[in-house]
Amino acid sequence: MRTKKLVLTALFIALSFVGSNLKVMGTIAFDSMPGFLGALMLGPVYGAIIGGIGHFLTALTSGFPLSLPVHLITMIGMAVTMTAFTFVYKFVGRKNQLAGMVLSTIVGVIINGPLTLLVLTPLLLPVMGKAGILGLVPVLSLVAAINAIVALLVYKLLPRSMKEYENK
């Protein structure tokens, strides 16, 4: 089973690379959907790895426009996002699937968008200013929401056998 998880992880990282080339603005791209889906299917650790590497690939294909330290911190933010997303979905979803989907998406968007930007503020403020940072919040949040919602929809459409990797 470990081999299947590793192969799926590699597949999701490859899909993150494809998504990293679908940029909305700078390093905001559709790279995190495979991370969200991988977190749901394989568990929080694999999702964190996929999400972190997915962002790194986006930053790499963009030329690290905000500096390597900013993107390394963002990688950690993506890993935390995937982990929290998975735990909220699994915990709340046991009792109410719709509530699990909604709350996990909200948590993922908040961590991926405003919270990560708050952590990055000391590094971004001199480069972008307050208005530049605040301008990123809606775009980053919208793209994170789209990535999470698409991942949840794909996950719901998967056959039960594909959803049980995290339990094996």
C-alpha cells in the first residue's frame, strides 16, 4: 500500500506542476487542488507534502518573484493548510458531510490566504506595501476556495475504493 501512496503522491505533485502553470497573478495559481485532493485521499502528511511542493513549483516557474524566504514560508503555510483542511473535513464530516466540506474549505482559505499573508507581512511590507498585501487577500482567497471546492467535488465523485487509501 505504501508504494501506491507514493505513486499517487508523485501523480498529485505532477498535477500540481500542471496547475502551477495556470497562474492568476504572480505566484497565485491553480497548484493546490491536487494538494487538497491528496490530503483527502491519502491523509494530512501526504497532502502537506503535495501542497508544499505544489507551491514551490509555482514559485519556481515564476522565478521566485517575492524571494526564496517568502516562498519557503509559503510552502510551510501550504503544508499547514492541507493538514488543517484534512482534519476539519474528517472530524466535522463524520457527523455532517456538507458541514465538513464547508468548514474545511473556510479553514483552508483562511490559512492559505489571510493567515499566511499575515505571517509574511514583515517580509512583504517593504516590497509591496500595505495596499499591495491587502490586494492579494481577495485573489488568493478566491483561488484557494476554487482549488478546495474542485478537490472536494472530485473526491465526492471518486469510487469508494479510491477514498480508502488513508485507512490502509
